[in-house]
Amino acid sequence: MDELTSETVIKHAEFLVSQIKSYQEAGDYDEKNYYNCALIKSICDISGVQRNQVKATKHRVVSKKKKEPKKFVEATVTPLVRNVFEELFAAQMADEGEKKFEPKPAKKGESGGTQELSGNKAHSKKKDINFSWADKGTKSGSKTYYKEAKIDGEKISPGDHILLDADSDDDNAPPYVGTVAYMYEEMGNPMVHVKWFARGIDTVLGDTGDVSELFFLDTCDSVSLLSYSGKASIEMNGTPDQTQWRERGGTKPKEWKRTDENSFFCSLWYDEDLGRFEYPQRQPENSPATTEHKHCEHCKILKEKKNRYVAKVHKKTDGVIQSVMWDRAPLKIDDCVYVLPEQVKMKSKQQKFGKEAVKKDDVDEDLYPEYYRKSEYVKGNNFNTPDPFVVARIIKFKEEENEIKLKVGLFYRPENTYLKT
């Protein structure tokens, strides 16, 4: 290699300056400008190279750097879905060689970032509460039901949206939001039966949810009325017109202006089991005008869910059951149903291939060094395959000791006949 001297620099000055210019154009705006430094100007003056006429090399030494924000979700999704995932799982998706993500310990009443509302008891954080009932009440068993109460001068009645202090050690925990179904007193303790709303933090949205948005729930509970901390203002937004909704698809929704911390809006129902948001099929009633002193729509919904798979007589003619209500639908004579295989006795059952013993105890491991890899499992056998449902036709309903039984006619599958061979 030739010795690098001043003559070498002068000889290759044009190439050297073009490389510097190329490097400078590829660099970031905040990098030092070597192209305009005194050294490059001196080289150009001595060699006679015109700097303003030098062209940068076609193949740049350094590629242009582009500063882009971190992007974790590469899939093609809507902005809402992308924002939810990047907010909820940013720590898990970011791989920067730092410490592994360690989830924060859940607070009391939280599980996996969501709070469980049903079953939690609100409690009072106030020391002095001025409480009184505003009417005489209606006695029913050990409870006395009231239509109106006064707490610190504020009147509360069924249908009001109220805030209840959260049962948490955290003083900054947001209060629970619910609607008064009915109020009563038991053993000297004023109680309120509340139909709960869920905040965004109580759902899969977590902290990404709008603090002013609430969601309908099917849960309700009886809590101390002394945990009352104020009234809430909730704007109920009904199901939007589907034609207009489709036309607005992909656009940014209009921002709801919040007047204070106790004002909210609500339009969707939240399924706690599936983590799903839906427009409510039946809007919870919010009218205090009812002839019942103990009236809660959510209790009826929960009772329906609990008794969903309990068979009840639906239609009866001359003492004969014609149909039975099961799973929110009637079952009639001649309807075909699936029956669990263990509930019926088939004359012929499907034969299963047993496990084949392919291993031998006395095997020369020197001669067969890979024999330990052999498995007793035979590919394609159905030894552990559960039996299929039995298809049957309802012939008759029979009621015995508060239990409804079915007399059915069975349909045979090929494996239950001589065709099994």
C-alpha cells in the first residue's frame, strides 16, 4: 500500500470531498458539519476543487436515518385496537434488553388489571354523617324498605345514580358508581341495593379507557348506605342508527365534554366473563315509579342466568306435558336432541383399539441404542377419544319428584350396528 502523504490527498481530493459530502447528507441534522470545516476548505483551495460543483457519490456511505416512534403492533388493525394493545402490553412487547417485565402486584379488589365489582362491599370513609329516612317505610320480615333517604341534606331515592366509597386502603381509589334499586334497614343498618356500572379500569381496557365512560353490568349488590359519597350524573347514549354508524366508520369519534369528576356517559354493556362490549339488548330501567318496594331488574337477569339450564314445564294440556322450557327455548315432543352417552344404554357400543404393548423388557441396548425412544402410543388409535353424543327424538315428558325426565327414541350410528365390523 502506498504511503499516505499530502500529495495523495491532493491527487484524490475530488473523491475525498464527494465522500464527505455524501456522508454529511446522510447524517442527522444535529451531527457536526464536517463538509464546511476549515480542513475541507483548505483541501479544495490547494487542489482547485470547486466545492459547489462536487456531487455526492451515488452509493452513500451511511444510509439516511429516520427517527420513527416505537411500533409494537405490526398487524394491520384499526387504530383503536392498536392503541389498546400498545398501551396494555407495551412493557411485554418492548424488547430493549432491559429487565423482564414484572407486573405490578394487584391492588385489593383487582385481578389481572381489572377490578371485580360484584361481591365487594363499599364502606364509609366519613367520620360524621347526618343520615335519616324521609318516610315511614314498609315492613317486610326483618327488613324495613324506604323510598327516600337524606344524607348530609341530599335526598336519595330509587333510580338515582350514586357514588359509593371503594373498599380499598388506597385513599385515591375512585368510588364505585351504581344506580339505586331500593333501600332498606336491617338490624339498625341502613342498606342500599345497587345496580353496578363498570369503569374502564374495571374492564379489559384498563388504564386506556376513558375516565368519563361507564359500562352497564348485570351485577348488583347490597351495601351500606353510609358509604354514600355523592350523586353521579350519567348521560345514557342509546344504540346509534346503524346507517349513520357505518358512514362514520373509521373516523375519530366526537369527544365527550366532561363537566366535573362526577359526570359520565354510558352506552355499552360489558360481559365480564368474555371481556366483550355490546349494545345492551334491554336497557336497564331507571324509573323509581314501581309498586314493588323490593324491585331490581338485575336480580331477575341473574336469576334467569342461574336457571337457564333448569328444565321447567312450558305447556301442559289435560295433565300431559307438551313442552318444556330449557336454555331459554322450548323443547317439544318430536324434537331431536343430543344426549350424553353415559345417560343411555346402547345395545352395541363402538369398539376401541386398546394400547398396544410394543416395548420389550429384555432388549439389548448395545444392539438397539435408540430403543428408549420407542413409545407405547400407537398413532391413529382412538383409545382416549370420548364417545360422541347420542342423537335422540323426544317421545314423552315425565315429571317425577320435581324433576322432568325424557322418554326418547334413539338414533343408531353405524358403529352401534352390525356395520361396525
